[in-house]
Amino acid sequence: QVQLQESGPGLVKPSETLSLTCAVSGYSISSDCYWGWIRQPPGKGLEWIGNIYHSGTTYYNPSLKSRVAISADTSKNQVSLRLSSVTAADTAVYYCARRTAVAGNFFDYWGRGTLVTVSS
Amino acid sequence: DIVMTQSPDSLAVSLGERATINCKSSQSVLYSSNNENYLAWYQQKPGQPPKLLIYWASTRESGVPDRFSGSGSGTDFTLTISRLQAEDVAVYYCQQYHTAPATFGQGTKLEIK
């Protein structure tokens, strides 16, 4: 059973960098699939942030591309997200999720999410 | 970006009745090369992550009850719950994955009447 668990600071100051980790169990991140990050501001809808392919190739939402970096650590079987120069608008629940390689950019397994609040 | 617009924003349906949620995309999400609609539906219950229900507009994810069905093509899509059960109370989202960036609808909140 594929399981994903996000972790990281729940509070980040404005202008600083948000850093989150997604630990994957029950599935190797080196397998032929993508790992994505999606966020959801409190009480609002979903926004795709980006994906990383098992090869390390990354794909980002153009609206966030200048501030986002997604990486993978195969030795730890985890994926990471960094979002720089955060503002209050980046306050959201951040989810990591799996996208299979053979299908389209939709997500079949999700972590429970972690709330990140941007505030001084 | 492709804008996904769902209707209605909220919906109240009696137990055992049919619930219908609509999703309209600002551009077609049908790929003519493979005749597939790049459209997915998710269910999100309070405090939980989204759960994949439907992909390719009408393919039910493994384990999803057959009372959930998806239909439509091009720019207009529908999620139908044929016999509403109490556990179906949730917010439902459509998502297009035809054109990057993937985008979601604003969500439809489904409640029991």
C-alpha cells in the first residue's frame, strides 16, 4: 500500500523559504512515476505546484516557477518541496501525491497534507 | 491556463436520490489523437486529502463504488452519483490535465437534504 507523509515547519515567516518533505512508503520513488505537490489555501480550492519524474526531471506551475524547487532523495525514498520568498498568500495545506507515468497528470495516492502558515 | 468552472457551487440531495455535478472547461480537454478527455474527478471529505474517483472523464478508479459515474466530452462534463448515501457528503472537484498547468474547478459542496 502506497503511503505518503508530508512534514515540515507549520509556521514560516514572510520572505523566508518554505521547506517540506514527503516520505513515501510501500513504493519506490525510483519507479516509473511522478511525484507531485498540490496546495489548498484554507477553505479554498486546489492548485498544482509541480511534479518530479523518477529521472529527476521537474515540471512547475508557471505561476510559481520562479520560486519553486522540487527534488528527490532516492536513498531516503522521499521528495522535497522548497518555496522561496513566501507571503501570506502561500498559507495553505500542502499535499504530496503520486502520478503514474503511463496515465495523465492526475493523482491516485495523496498524503494527508500539512498546513503551513506564513506569518511573522 | 484552462479555467475549470463547476456548477452548482453547492447542492443538497435527499438520500437515495441522484446528484449531478457539472464541470465546464474554457478550452476542450479532448485529445483528438487518442480520443481521450483529460478530465478527472476527486472527492474531498472534511480534514482529508482529495480522493481520485474518475479519470479519462469516465473511468472509475479501482474501489470506487459504481454509483459514481462520469460523462461528457470536449468542454462539458458531469459527475453523477446515482443513489446518494450519507458517506457521499463531501466537496467534489474536477481537474483537467490536458494542458499544463493542470487546473482544478472551484469545487461543489454536496450535502444531504
